Amino acid sequence: MSFNKKVFPKGRSYLFILLIALLTVTNGYGNSLIKNVDGRQNSYSEASELIEIFPVPSCYQTNNQYTLHVKPSSSQEWLTVPLIDHTTRGVLNCTYGNFYFTESVDLKITKTSTIYNHSISPKSYNIESSVVDNVLNLTLASSKYLMVTIDGTDIVVLADKKDIEKPAVSGPAIFNVNAEPYNADNTGTQIVTSIIQQAIDDASNYADGTGIVYIPQGVYNITRLNAKSNIEIYLDGGAVLRGTGNPQDYDEYVAGGEIDYTYCIHAENQSNIKIWGPGTIDGNGINLTGLTSAGTQPSDIDNAIMKIRALSIHNCSNVDVSNVITRECSSWTQSFYDSDNINVHATKVINERVLKHNDGIDFSACQHVRANHCFVLTSDDAVCAKGTDDNHEDCYDIRFEDIVVYSNTRGVKCGMQAYNKMYDIWFNNIDVLNARYGIDLLHQDGTGEWNDIHFRDIRVENLSYFTPSEPRPIVASVEDGGKVTNVEITNCSFDSWGTNNSRFVGHKYGTISNVIFTNLKIGDELMYSAEQANLDKNIFTGNVFFQVGDYENIAFPSLDNIEEEGFVFEPEDYSDQQLFAPFIVREDPDACQGKYIECDVTNSNVGVDGKVEYNFTVKEQAEFIVWLRTIAPNDTDDSFWVIMDGNPHKFNNIEPSESWNWDVVKDSDTGENPVVFNLSPGEHTLEIMRRENGTKLDKVYITNQKIITPNGCLDELFTDVEQLIYESGKDDLIVIQNPVEDCLQLSNTLCFPGILKLYDIRGREIKKLKVTQSGKVNVADLKSGIYFLELSTASGMLSQKIVLK
């Protein structure tokens, strides 16, 4: 064989070229890594190996004022990371750049003119920087998500560790939408929903394992895709699944009352799904809403034509979402319903900052969830756990961790939907760059019980909202009823106080109790009390503790430390009082003891007749509230006068209903706040006087225990209290007489010996003793009230409720 001399030269030149060829290595992404003859790597090729940069999709514009350059700290060659603008209605929400790296990197952001002011968030990263004229310099040693603000422009740096290996572009398990038989258009000029859906269906039916739907670089116009079981959807760098922005294109959507909504990717009743890669899922949501004009306000979302979510995962199991960018959605962006075993890692949300309801990451009635190392920029709730009523699933074992968020409403949020139980919910190590409420616990739209809620290491830098009077550091409230207990707020800090106080507001049918603040810091000051922290509470919020120090494990008080002192009476029992008329006694099988009182004569002024007078003795000084079990037929016949020791209160606006309900006495002349009666030891008089006709009164309950809501009649007042007692279901009685006075008379039909335990209404063990035979047990030293007995013998366990006079 002979060689052309021009192609293959002789001598030292030939040897040199051969050496260069032998030292050429492919890096796996189509780049060459070339070493010099002295063994040093060419710096540009080294940078390309250590840093992966993605092409700009054709549907996006890059920023013309700022440039981002990166390089490995060990190299001298700078690479350019495109900064992509996210602009809606002519307003730049942010510009962002995403890249992968394998070792410490240097960054420089260059402005076309001089840099005057800059900041880097999260502040907790303590990133050092320097500015020389128009260049900002900094270094990253690990994966970080930053918001760098230069002269009013927010530049989001999404620096990810290169710890994933992209799949092959072809092969037996690869369903590449650009290859045969799909050949999907990647220019964004055609709608390719059906083509990509076919690839998804084929991947799900792949018989030899998991099928991978490969989305190469390009823009793919879609409506709604339906993910299936046992698939992966991989979006390569520079790939965009983008909504069309035209409501008429969507034949699959959910009728949402006044506003319909749809999804980019939806999965329902599926399992084993993975959606990953550095590509983008773009809802094109502003165009879809029709709210494209300048000056759009947050509430204008109510006039949207259609809303869209990037991901909607419903009733699925084993779902993994990682690395993808989700952008411009007008509803909950990454939304998971009634699903379990979910992992969300290194995902990003880039939304606009004005539109309401464009939440970042939501888990609704889900279980076993991990969301970590994510970034969210949006207008509404950034990260949120909720309880929905779709499948009546409880929401528990939820972990948000190592997340950076920017929101114009709630930074970290538990709620608002509360249809089912929620517990074991954790928000850990989260930086809130901006929010209306830094931490929000909103129990609304339901009456499910919540407990075991944790906020740890939450750092809030700025509190602001569209109106200046709203921002608050921490808010917790119950709107419709349903208890909230055992809430931990540990090592949380706020750079500012906001413009209004924090608040914890329980509900008469759903109290907030057992809240522990540990090392709460506002400004540069540690908080030792609710007063110091400007934390407003109402009477349905109890057991709020502040502590400072090292507490590795937070122990919640298991029981309320307030000793119950209460009084219950039936108004019809006082019908023989001289001024009872024009009250009359009526019968109703649903009323306690089958009777209630009502007045047919209207008199809105405090008078001398139409009155029930009840005298009672308080043992210890305490604050009391008064409950009435009533039926108010409408909003005009809905009031009584409630008079304590001669001081009248106009209890107006009792909740109208057709059935018996307990309502706490409020004073309509003092802002409808529940009336708190500070009663000293001794005799007191409570009077209930007519005010409007038609309002029915069944029972009255006076109590110093403000975090227990009455329910039903006397024997059911405390059924919402967790009882630490075994219910045997047997009819055997432990105590013969009931109510009890001074001594328990044990039944002689029981099998002795045994252990007798006595519990109070809060489940606390009061007495424990061995009993060998039937007889009497002295309880004269105990306060009047409701107690529970538990007798354990060789024959089993019995329990009984007693009333001690």
C-alpha cells in the first residue's frame, strides 16, 4: 500500500501528528480532550470535559445586558453559559443560566456597563465576591442555586453537580422522538402531541424492562401528554416540551368551574415513572390565560381563559422527577395528588411574579415524599403540603429539604386544603429570598386533624407583598375547624419584622396547641416570648412555648397543663325562676334531655324578664369562656344577651343552622371576639337573657379550658380528646353508682384482683392502685369533672366513664 505524501508527511512532522492523534480522547459528549506533548491538557478541552453547557432553545431569547462565564478553578479557559430571559407582558421576571460541573468553578458575570450595586442570595451561603468595573467574580465549590441581583436585575444561577449519565440516543429500550418511526418536528412549528404520546405508549409497552422516551434538543409544541407506567422521559439539554398557548388546541382538560385547566404531562393511576434531564417543560401559561396585557394584577387570574400545570401526578406510585426546568405555568407547577413514594430532586421552577395560583411544588394528600435541592421562583406558594378530599387519603411523611425559594406570597406552607389528616410533615434547611409570609400554616377548606408539623432551619431574607401592610414573619390559622397540635419551629430566622405582627389564630372548632419555638430569631435578636416576637394569639391557641439553647430533639408536651374547671347546665331546668317568661320550654328529640328553651317575643334591649340565672362557684382564679348550644334559624334571629356578674355582652351573629351547634359567646360590640371572663375564686352569676325571637337554646357550658371544643351533650363534650384507654366493648361496669361522690363503689361481679387506673379528661393518669375485691375507693381528694376508669384483671380489661360531683 502507498500513501500520498501530502496527506501523510515523512519524518518528524509525521510522528508529531501521530502523537497528537493518539492523545485525542472523546469525552462522551462529542468533544475532544487534547493533551499537549508535555502532558498538560489543553485548557479549553479540559473545561468542556468538566463543565457541560446546554444550547439555547429557539423559542427563547438571551439577555443582551449580562453575560455569564464559568471555568473550572484549575483551568484558564472561560466558557459562556447562555442567560435566558423569562419575560412576560414586557417585564423581565429574571434571566437564568443552567450548567453542570464536576469540580470547583469560578464564575464571572459581565455587564455591558459599570456595576454599581449587587447582592447574592441566599445569604446563608456566605459567598464571597468581588467587583471590578463591570465584572462580578465569585466561586462555587458545590451545587448551588443563586439569585444574583445586579443593579435591579435578578440573575438566577442554576449550578448543578454533574452526577448523572444521560441515556444513549438509540438502542432497544430507547424511543427517540426524532428517530424513526416518530420523526417529531423539533422546530416548534407543528403540534406533536400525538407523536410523542405514541412514543410514551410504546415505551410503556416495552417488554424487556423500562422504556426510555428520549427528547433531543429542540422545541416540541404539545398540548397534554399522558405518562404511563414503567417509563422514563428524558429531556436533553436544549429540549423544550412547550404548551401551545392556545386554549382551542386543548381537547383534554379539567373543567374547573369558571376556569378550565390542563397539563403538559399528566399521569393518573400509574407507577414507576421517571421524568428527568436538563431540558425544560414550559406551560406557555401566560398566553393560555389570555392575560397578556401590561398592568395585569394578581386577582386577574380569576378572568383567565385556561390555566396550565407542568406536571400533574395523580394517584401514582414510585415517581422520580429530577433536574428538569419547569417554566411559565399559571396553576400549580409541579403538582402531586394522592400519590406515594415520590422523589423530586434538583428541579427548578421559573414562573412570573404577579399571577396567583402558580404554586411551585405541591404535595396534596401524598405519602413518603422527598423533595430536595430544588429552586422555586414564583408568585404564589413556593413549596407546600396540602390535604385534599379526592381519595380521602391522609398526607404524611413529607420532607422538603435544601431548597431555595422566592415567592410573593408564602415561602414555606402547610395547607390550605385540610380535608384529611396531615402529620409527619417536615420543612428543613430552606432559604426564603422573599415572601409575604415566611412560614405559613393555613388550615382551611376542611376539618382534618393536623399534628407533628416541623419547620427547621428556615431562613427568610425579605418580607414583602403587593401591598405594604400585609407581610408577616409567621402565620398559623384554622378557618373551618380541625385541631392543629405539636408544631415545631426550630432555628428559624427572619432578617426583618415585616409590616405586621405574626399571628396564631385557632378556631372554636379547631384549636392550635403545643407550639414550640426554639431559637427563633428576628433581626439580630433571639425571641424568648410571644410578646417579644410580636406574635398575636387568640383564645383558641394554647400551649405556645419559647425556648433558647441547644435542643437536638424537641419534646412536645403530651397533655395540656391547664386543670379543667367547668360548669354545664340545662336552661329548661330553671323554668321555675320568677323572670323566666317569656322564655318557654319546647321539646326536640335531638336536644339534650329532649328539651330546649325559646322566646317568641323580640326585645333587643336588656330587660328584666326573659332570663335564666345560673350561680356557680369558682375554685381558682382563671380566664373562662362560655359556650351555648343553639339553633339560630337565620341571620336576623340569632342573638342573646349574656351577662356575667351584671356585665352584659351582646352575643349576636350566632351561626345560622338547622341543627344544634355549640358557639362560643362573642361580643358584637367589640369586634366579634370571644369574650374572656376573668373570674376570681368564689360565687359568680351567669344570666342568659332574650334578645331576638326564634333563637333556640339547649345547653350552657362554662369552662376555663379554651382549647377543648364541646361536641354534643354532657357525655360527649370531650370526645375530641385523645383517650389513652382501651375500649373493651363489653357492657360490664366497674363502678355501680354514677355520678360518683367521694367514693367509687366497685362492682362485685368483676374478677379480682386487678389494677385500677383513673384518668382525667386529658388522658392523664391520676391514680393507680391494686384492688383485691369489690368495695369502695376514696376519690374525695379529686376535683369535680369527667374521668375514665380502666380495670385490668386476669380476665381482660374494662373501661368506664364516670362523672365526679
